[in-house]
Amino acid sequence: MPVRQRKPNDIAQQVVPLLLLGIGLVTTNNSVTFIDDEALILGAAANPLRKTATLFLSGASQHPPLYDIVLHFWLRWIGGNFDYLRIPSVLFFIAGLFLLGRAGRHLMGSSGGTAIIWAGALWPFGFHFGRLATWYSFSFFLVAGLILAYLKYLDNQTIGHWAVLFLFCASLIWTNYFGWAILGCLAIDQVICSRAKEPVATPKTLLGTAALLCLSFLPLVSALRGTISHWTDLHQRAITIVANLAFSAFSLFVGESVAPWYWWLSVPAGIAVLLCIGLAAWWAPRLARRYLIYGASLMVVMALLGILNTKRLLMISPLILLPVGVAIESAKPRWATLGLAVALLAIGATGWYGIYSRRYYSATRFTEPWQEVARDAAAKIRDGATVIADHPSFLFYLTYFLRVPQQNGPWKFEGLVTDGVDSPQVYSPAGWISAGHPTSGKMVVIRGGASMGENPPIVDVARELDQSCGSISSRLRMRDEGYKWKQRFYPQWHGPQWRIEIREYDCDSSSSKQIYRIPPH
């Protein structure tokens, strides 16, 4: 296919939105809390590579180690500088959008791809998840690159194009186990292409590529078995599956900044999402429409396996974003163009209004004040208090405030306090129990929303200190407004109604033991 010589305006149309997106993500990083997944992955990536490999090969992690290895070398390079922790994720997200735009250009011709980039740059879901220092953006980049490499290889089946395609395939399955399902979609696409008399790879190439991928994955087979048995849930209620699928589809377009239980916002946005999907499915070219079907099918499979949640959506989102962007630029009647524009405008306006107001989030993790709580706790520790906590985000911020462990020369991040890094005045619940339940002076127990299960260790710690220490105060922060809805549709969910609880004890006091509830600010 002849390729038109690019004009400066074509290049600007692709670079400008990506540049604006990068500036926006970097400058707003401090307004988005480091969530628990980020804290855990950063803590693990700070470990020596041998320890990281042992952790993943044992099946103790939900995902393979490729991104953690990349992050390990990034942390070593920047010395754990707080301001640079999310930079790789931002770059991977931007690069993924660029590659996805190139894939759209491959489908539409030299004039396509710009709508995909602008849609990704203005995407409320991407504003939150595209910056997080986890494997999310890296997997987005790999899937976008995989789609482009796949299209290019079918167009020109050279050894160079095959090598690039294989590299993306291998990297994807070494980043997330569900990457095999995405590769399965491409295998199904080959069958469809063969029946439609479209270009396909030779059987020899397909079998050889599959064999090489299986060989490359052998070190992770045992870890995959452990992950499947530990993280999947095949015994869900039908209403839970349907509710989770609907919530995830809504969040993929609108983001987590607006929860479905705020009806006056979610109902119009939900209708707009359905309209957008319907118009994209109808007016997108046949090949792009297939990708939309693959993306929807993967969401259904994840819902049935019990692994569908918003943190896994960014990985499969290129399969949704590509056909939507292509549908924007495809030829269609004026009413369809207007309808798609109105639907996208309603989706974007709802999501961005939720981000601006910070009042309607379905999950409060992006706005939880862990940095403030950790700053106050660090001040108490310097005054002699002992802190017991279980939430990774709190421990992450506390590590930076305390600058532990003590080092000669400039301080470097070496892991989370209580998890690889020791501080004599900071305990995990299990660490405090194993240390012999030491109580002296002022004790502070900080419980976060990640305390899942009916009776996590932090509850046992609080109950024991309630009985043994006096002058108790308790402060509750960040009420989960969707608590009753989560209890109704996800009965296996045991998160607390208040996302943060701070209990303070004076274990040297002889006053009567009481609990004073302090209203949240």
C-alpha cells in the first residue's frame, strides 16, 4: 500500500496530544495517591534480582517478573527519587498510544490514527491508571505494540517483522499470565482470516512461533499453576459476575472517578457508553470490529474466572480503544457522526467532572490521604511513639518520611518499612505479634481499607491494645459511600466501611480504657 509523505501538520497532530498528556500526568502526580499495588511492586522491585526471581518462581505474585525487573533497574538508576517513580509508566502509556495510533493508521490509511491518540489523551480512565508505577502501562504498551506488529507482519511477512512480533508476544506473557488469552485471540483471528481469504501466516510459522513461546515460558509454568489455583474463583453468583462485568465496562470508559451509585451522573454516562460501543461496532471496519469483539470476550472470560477488576482493564483496553478510534474516523452518515461525538463528549465530561470534584469515586484509593497520615505518624515516631500498620500505601509514604534504613551518603529507597526494611518503632501486625506484643509509651495502630478478610491480624492487634492500654482515641477517615452496594453484589468482599482508622493508645497511663470517636475532617 503506498504511503503518503507525512506533512509537518500530520506529525504535529500525533505529537502534540501525547506531549500534552505527558505534561499533564507528570504535573498532577502528587494529586493522585500511590495505591497499594504501586507500593507493593515498588517494594518488591527494590529487592535484589535473585530475591525477586525467587518470589515470582514460587508463585507468590499475581504476575510474571518482567516489569519488576525493568523497574528494579530504574530504581537503581534514580536512587528511588520520589518524583521519578512514575516516569516509566507515563512513558510506556504515551508510547502505547503512539503505537496504537500507528495501528489505526495501518487500518485506515495514512490519514488515520489521530483520533485514537486524542481519545487516549482525553481518556479519564487513562488519567489514573496510565500513570501508576505498576505493570499496567507496560502491558498496555506491549498489547498496542503487539497489534501493530501483527498487522505489519501480515502485510509483509519478513523475518524482521516476525522478530518484532515474537518479541512483543514473549514480553507480554512474561508481564502478565493473561497475555496467553490475548495471543489466543490472535490465533482465532488467523482462523477467521484464513476463511475470509485474508493474509495469514504459514502453518510452519505459526507452529514454530507457538513452540518458541512455550519454551520461553517454561520457567514460569509452576508459578502459573499456583497463581491459577490461588487467584481464580469459579464459584461466583451469576449476579456478581454480571454486576462486575457491567461495572468494569462502565469504568473502562468513564473511569473510577464516578461511581455507578451516583445515578444522576452514571445513568446518562452509561447510556453514552452503550451508544458509543454500538456505533463503534456498527461503523468500524470489519477488522477493527473483530478487535472490539476480542476485547469484550476477554472481559467476559475474566469475569467468569473471578479475576476481572479495573487494574486489569488497561492491558486489554487497546482492543477497545482501537476500534472506537477507527470508528471516529471512518466514513458514516452524519447522524452516526453526531451520535458518536455526543456519546464520547458525555463520557469524557462525566469522567473529568468526577476527577475535578473528587467526590464521586467508586474506589477512594486515588484520593485517600495516606501521605498526610504517614507524615503525622512520622512526627509521632520521632517523639517516641510506636506504630503498627498494615496498609502498603501508608508504609510506602512512611518509608520516605523516615528515610529508613539509615545509609552512608545519599538515601536510597530499598523497600517498604516492615517488609525488607526494619525500623525499631514500626511494626506490621504479624511482626508485632511475633516480637512478643511489646507495649510501652504511646502506641498508634493504623488500619487501611486493604485489610481484607473477616478477621485480619490488625484487628487482633487493636483488640489486644484495647484491653491492655488506656486513654484510647479512634479517628475514622474516608467513608466508603458504596459500602452497601459492594456488600449486596459482592458478598465475599469484607472491606471496612471506613477506609482509614487511626487508633492511639497511652500504654503507660492508668486511666480507664475508653474509645473516643473523633469525627473525620
